[in-house]
Amino acid sequence: MPVPGPGYSITVRLEAPPSASAAGDLTGAVGRAGGVITAFDVVESHGDRVVIDLTCNALSANHAKDITDTLETSPGVVVRKVSDRTFLVHLGGKIEVTSKVPLRNRDDLSRAYTPGVARICQAIAENPEDARRLTIKRNTVAVVTDGSAVLGLGNIGPAAALPVMEGKAALFKKFAGVDAWPICLDTQDTEEIIRTVQILAPVYGGINLEDIAAPRCFEIEARLRELLDIPVFHDDQHGTAIVVVAALRNALRVVGKDIRNCKIVVCGAGAAGSAIIRLLLQQTPGDVIAVDVDGIVHRDRENMDSNLKSIAERTNKKNAKGRLHDALVEADVFIGVSAPNLFGAAQVATMNSDAIVFALANPDPEIDPMEAQQHAAVVATGRSDFPNQINNVLAFPGVFRGLLDAHASTITDSMLLAAANAIADVVSPDQLNASFIVPSVFDATVSGAVAEAVRKQTAAAQA
């Protein structure tokens, strides 16, 4: 069952009677409403009342209102103000630009700007590659979206997508020291997106495509990779695939299985699912069965787009047909990047012994993790309130750190696999168990390990 979390955290400023039982009455009221108190602060005290800031976690915006309503019904309590702490975090945005050089006097100004800057411009005009050395291009990534497939929210447009892109930029800086900037495009036309990114590219050392709907995202990425001399990475595809492959490598170690003997079911054939399949096939699994909303992807299926046709040609060796439940029979691994509540414990029981279930739909996975654990040996989700969180932040900061440091002009599957292996290797043999197959997102060693693996693979490719 879901539990209240910090995503819906509120601070309620209220007045209460100055009685000895006031604290207990208020915490009891929050508990009855199903909230979880995280802070209780007396901010003012008077002879006839106390003013309290009560902070608690809720399940949703509606649940937060229920908690507030319950508090207001408590005897002598007056609610002054309710602050949504998530909204407070976003006030004015989450990122900013700061100067790396002092501008204290005329000398500083003449070197950073005119007239001294003209010499730098001339140097770059003579040797364009110097832009990587003498400008922000050396350490800057564009986070590009059209707002067509944002989180689980769908096509909400560029302005509504901006908070996510800001957050992505903040993660780049926090975990890898990469300066990233959100670019939210007010178009969903493939040609316009490609051309816009192309003409913006001189500023950046890499392009991170984000939350662009499939199948359009495949063409956009492929075309930009052909046009640009900097790496183009669609995180919804490749970031997810890297972390899934890393987690699967360690999960297979836990259960003692060889991927070459495993039947792997991938539910969801959009951006993430397609990239996962592509990276899995680099490791010669026993078989991969792709499933989408219309059932198992097979070579005889009609009305498939080019992406599904490509998947059908490379997977499903026996050309099996049917629905998800059919695909799960005698499967060793389930990887879901699709929709919530698609199957239950009964279907996991039809899988092979020591089954692995990665139910990554967020916030509600394809199967309740508690149900999956009844029969599966290893369970992972995309959520932070269960063990084994599959989170892209384990991959993309380090990947771009490595690409930027190596002055990479492209990105290859071998680099993606190197990143996946680096993440898996951060979990040492004595740490590895069914509840710990990937490192924590706050493990400071992950980004550096991924960056080093990508740098080495880039150097090998350029040699």
C-alpha cells in the first residue's frame, strides 16, 4: 500500500489552545487522517494561544486537504495558512546562472568582456574546436523537450514540462558537475525540433533529449546523431536501459542464472522498452519477448510501425503469440515500463523458479511489489519507497561527465554497456543481495565510476 511521502508535504501554521494536551491532540488528528508528522515547531507563544508550524507528509493533494480539514475540526484550533512544500521548492525556479570569474574592476571587465574577449572570438574563428576549451561548451548540456511525454502526465506542453527539465539540470550539476540548461520547444513537429536543436547545438557539448513521445523520438535522435558532432542521448531510452541492464546483471548473479539461458519479457515497446531490448540483445539472452497494449510482438502481427517491426525481427524466436499473461509463462525475467496493475501473484507463479520482476511503471507499477515478492526472488521498482529503485540518475550524470571529458562526438551501444557494467560493479560482492542490486542514487562513487567507464570506451572507439 502507498505510504505518505515528501512529494506531498505540507506545513500548516495554526493557532491552538496553550494546554498540556495540545501537541497530543494535534498529532492525533493528523494520525486519524492518515498523515505522517515530520516536524512540530512552536513559533509563537501567548497567554491564550500558541502558534504552531506542523509539517506532515500526505498521499496526494486531496489527502493533504483532508488532513487540514481534520485539524480545523479540533477544539480551539484555527488554521492560518497551509504551505505546499513542493511548490515552495519551485518558487522562482530551481536553477540559476552564476559567473565563474570576478568582475570587480575595469581590468576584470576588459578581460571577461570587451576588448579582451575579441581575441578569444578570433581564436575560435580560426580553430572552431577551441570552443570546447574556451567556452561553456566544454561542460554544458542542453536538456531538450517538446513536452509531449512528461513523466506519467502525458502531452502537457513545453511550459508545463519546464519544472522537470529544471530538475534534470539540477541533478546534472549535483551528481556530475555538469552545467545543463532546459530548452522547452513550442513545437511537436519532427522537422522543426531537429532543425531547432541543430542550430542551437554550437553552444553545447551534448544534447539530452527528454520526454519526447515515441515513435517520434526515435527519428529525432537518429537524425540529430547524423547531423551533429556532439553526442545525442535520449534519457528516456538509454538512461533507463543502462540502469535496467545494470540491475539485471546483478539480479542474475543473486539467483545464479546466465542471461544466455533466460527468457526475458519486456512489457512496453515505447522509448524505454525499445532501448532496453536493444541493449539486452547486445548480451545474447536466451530470448526476449516484447509485449505492448496489443499483446505479444510477433512477426505476423499487422499494422506495426517501423519500431515494432524492428523489434519483431530481432526477438521472439518461436514467434509466440498471445497476451502478457501468456508471455510470462516460464519466463525468467519480467521488465515492465508500461502501465499499472497489469498482473498479480498468480501470473508470477507461472514464471520459472527464482524469477526476477522489474515493475518500473511509476508511481503505480505493473504489479504490487508485495504481490510479486510472493513468488519472485528479486523485485525492483521505479519507486523510492521499495528496495532496488531503478532510477536514471544513476546513469545520465556520469554518462555525460565521461562524454564531455573525452570530447566525444557521438555515443555508442558499447559506451552504454560500459556505463551499465560500471553501475553494477559499484555493488560489491559482499553487498549484493535480493534487496540491494543497484547502488543508492546518493552513492557519490557512481557518477565517477560511470564517467571513467565511458571515457575509456570513448578513447578506445577514437583510437
